[in-house]
Amino acid sequence: MDSLSARTRLLVVAPHPDDETLATGILIQRVVAAGGSVHVLLLTDGDNNPWPQRWLERRLWIGRSARSRWGRRRRGEFDAALAELGVPPGSVTALEWPDQGLTRLIADASAPCIAVLDEVIRRQQPTLVAMPALDDRHPDHGAAHVLMRLALERRTVRPDVWLYRVHGGARAWRPSIACVADAPTWLRKRAALARHASQLALGFRRMERLAARTERFESLSAAASSQSLPWAPRWPGRACMRLTAAAAGTGNTWRWGVAPILREREGGCRLAPDALPGGPGPLFVKLELTLPAIWIFDHWGWCELHR
């Protein structure tokens, strides 16, 4: 943390309003106190968040206009939280991408999405990016990692990248960067969290617990080297599974039964080399169920491979 200074230009990638506070509320304050600059990239307005909305608005059915209103409410909470953390109003880029729909964006429109992110990075010229880890269990968080990584691959000079997890703890054997704070800094983070009143209505204790954790980040490193997929689903489960892959601005999705998979002698499997166009670079693959479920978090999630 001694590397933070007046020259630090921090870009925080927040998939939803409240991620900026939960994951980086202390880090943001540390950069501001050091005289550096902070810009927050908000990917969605968090409008697909029905249960708190049903509770607070006393409604069962949530239509398009109700979702839009909820998204505006959460954007207002987000702006108020950033003010508590010392971030000026103009230091935000809000993309309004679909909440709980970022994985579909990778499959359907990864190239234009990556171009948008590339433009934000070019404009802000960050020296440090704080963004979700690939194995964060919220599907939007893992997808945000994939999109940002593919955007960063376009840069000749790349910033330092620190990874955070909101949904799922860091693995003990990975070295982490701890962002410690004094009592006033913690109080300002709690004040920022209080601004997200819509999220505290049904999850006060959970949100308090998440915010109270020491902010820990992993420095990005190209640790993945295997070409094999880490999963080998069996029948009949694989009939209800799909595979999504993304690389170099190209994405696609297949049902497991028709996915371009090559079987290996050892019993595993890997993605065919020509499954996605593009040259060398990271390849991201995700396995998920196609069946609707109340539980939104990933079971298998993403893995990073190299061609």
C-alpha cells in the first residue's frame, strides 16, 4: 500500500452499485488521502434486484418502469456513497449494461463491449485498476473480470491490476495486499454503506459483515497454463449445461452436447483450437446450467486457459 501516491490514478470497476463501497471503500479513501485521483466504472445500475424492491415498494409484480425506477434509486445511492468516500461527482462512467446479464453480453456482443471498456481505459489512463476476481461467485463479477481482461490485453502499457472478491473469500495460499485503515476511515466507509439503503433493507447484517472485512486484493498474474477444462460433466446433468467462451474480443456459447470439445486420453476434455478466432492470449471459459433457478451465484464459474 506504500505505492499509493499523488501519481496514483485508480480505476475501480464496480459491476453494481455498492460494490465500490464493499470492495474498495478503504482503498478509495487511501488514494484520495494520498492526493491521487479516483474514477469509478459502474457497469450496471443494479436494477434487476427484485426482492428488496418488492419489500420496500410493497409490490409483487415488477415491470419495466418499476425496474427503471429502482435502477435510478440505486444510482442515486451510488452517487451519495461516493460523495461520502470523497470522490467528486464527475469521476464516474456509468454504462447501464444489463444487471445479471453480463455473461450474455460476452456471448452476444463482446467486441463492442470491450471497445467501450478500452475507450474508458484510454481516456482515464489508470495506473491501478481494482476489479473483480475471475472466481468471484456472482456471475456479473466473473464476467466483468473477463471483459476487463480482454480490454486490457489491447493496451501496450498496462496498469497494475488488483483483484477483489465480494462473493467468495480469497484462497488462503494466494498472497494478498491488505488495505488497512484507521477508525475515521472505517467510519466513512460505514457512512458510505448506509447510503445504500435499498440493499440494507433485507440484508443489513450480511452487508455489514461484507463491509467489515479487511479489504484484500490479489495482484493479477498469468498463473493459468493448462489447456484442459477443469470440468467433465456426466450424463444426464450435461444435457442442461452450456459453455461460454471468450477471447480477443470474440465470444460464443454452446450447449454442452454441441460444444466444440475435444476428448483427451486421460479422460478430460478441452476446447477445440478453432472454436474461437483470434491469436494468442487468454481464453476464458464458463460452465453453467441452462435451467432457471432462484440461486443466482455460480457453481462452476469461469476458468482461464491459454491456447
